[in-house]
Amino acid sequence: MDNIGRFEQAVRVLAPRISELLLRLTDEEKNSVREIRIRVNKPVTAVTSDGICFLLESGRLTRIYSEVAVRAEEKDVEDSFNRICGYSVYSYKDAINKGYVTVSGGHRAGVAGTAVTENGNVCAVRNISCINLRIAREIKGSGEEIFSRCFSNGIKGLIIAGPPSSGKTTVLRDLARLLSGAEKGLLAKVFVCDERGEIGAVHCCAPQNDVGINTDLITSYPKSEGILIGLRSFSPDIIICDEIATEEEAAAIESGLCSGVRFALSIHAENEKDLRSKPLFRRLVKTDCFENVVLLSGENAGKAEAFLKGSDFVG
């Protein structure tokens, strides 16, 4: 499925009044959209490769705000939320409490509202007021440069860092394809921990994205558990996982490193200074098992801004 098809697939989960207008966009506009944001009583906006745009009743986008921009009503947000959850909100309770729901195709809908807490933990979210639908994009070849720079001499540890929407997931997906494929002569045993369902986008048992011919993939398991399953049962050469964020995940990774398995993973960071300040990152590079660190620019999805060595951050 091309990126225009992915856009059309994603927006169909929104309220019909809004999705029908979005489906009328030109192919060029559809191809440029990265996110759709709907907020109660606010204009519907699209985050594109050129910036923020507003949706018009004509089914077009404009960079210029005016009162004629389409506004989302409370019922639009509520209907979109129910459709995103397949009209079974309870089934997605845990994901909603974390702030997102992954829909068919690997698209992620961020949801925000009023939290209900118990003992300091979010146990429910009500009165959903805004939704941010991120369009999953598969860009084959986006990992080529990183592959050639980091894996030309075999399997190495890799950390990909970048701000939101910089293409971290897109690159990891393509690296899984390249590492496990025959075209580069590597045919590595790749294991993907796809906690949020964005890398493989599994539907009816099969990944909808191309993650390679020699890749095993586990979906919706917490990364710390998924990593241990991979180590125990799949004898991987390399484990790929997205957005490492907890000490528990770091501990599972360290267990894998002790077993001789390498990892390719991503972490949020605005720049090198921000990356250096993150305790989890410092903990991982101190293992001496992450030979390569790649910073993505944040301007063009998947574009590498800098290639560094893990040893550059130790000391």
C-alpha cells in the first residue's frame, strides 16, 4: 500500500463528516499529511511536510487560517473516538490510559481528555477533547544509508535518536527489512518487539508492513516482556524495538546483551545535548554494546543528521 492509500485507510476511522472531506484532498495533499488533529470546537488541522494546514469545506487544505475553516464539534470527536476503538472502548482501556490507540494499518491515535486516577495511577479517561491521528508511513529505502554505515561489517548495536515525527519508527521498520533480507546478503535473524503495533501493523496474523523475510514479530506485549520472549524462544541475532523509555526495558535489554544479542532501538531526543542528558541512554551506552548512535534531523523523516559512536558518550 502506498502512502496515499495509507492516508485514506487512516482517516476512515474518523467521524464521517470529517473523513469525507479529508478523502477529497488531492493526492499531493494526501501524500504530504503526517498527522490529523481534531479538537472540540477548534479547527481541524493537518500537520504536513510544509507545516500546519487548515481543512476547508471544499475538501482542500490551506495554510491561512480563517473563520471558514472546518471546526470539529463535540459529537465529531466522540464519534471518532468510538470508531477508533471499534465501538468497544473497554477493550482499549489500557492503551487509552497510556494516551494512544493503534488502529489497523499501524496508525496511532493519540487521545486526551480528563484522567480518572487511583493511587496516583490513571485508571480511566473520560470526556475526550482532542485526538491526534498519526499516519503510519512505509518508506522503503529510508534505512539504506544507516544500514550501509552501521551494518556493512556485520551486526552491531544501534541507537536511533530524534524528536517526534523525525522518522525513527519508519527507519527501524526498513532496517528490519534490510537486515533480514537477502538483497544485502545478511539474512540475519531479526526479532521485532512491536509494543504499539506501529512497526509491523499486524492484521489477521500477517504484518501489513514489509519487515523482511527472516523477521519474527511480537505485537502488543510490553517491550520488557517481549524482549525476554525473543531471547528465550527465537535465538535472534538482533532485536528491534521502538521508543525505549523505562528502567525495566533497559534491564531487559541488558539481559539480551549479556546473551550476545545486539539491539537496534530508538529513543526520543531533540538533539545531541538532550540525548546526553537522558539517564537511560547513558545506562545503555555504558554497556559498550551500542557501537553506533544516529541522530535524525527532524526536518526530513528518516534523514540522518549525525553518525556517532557509542564510545563518544562514555566517560
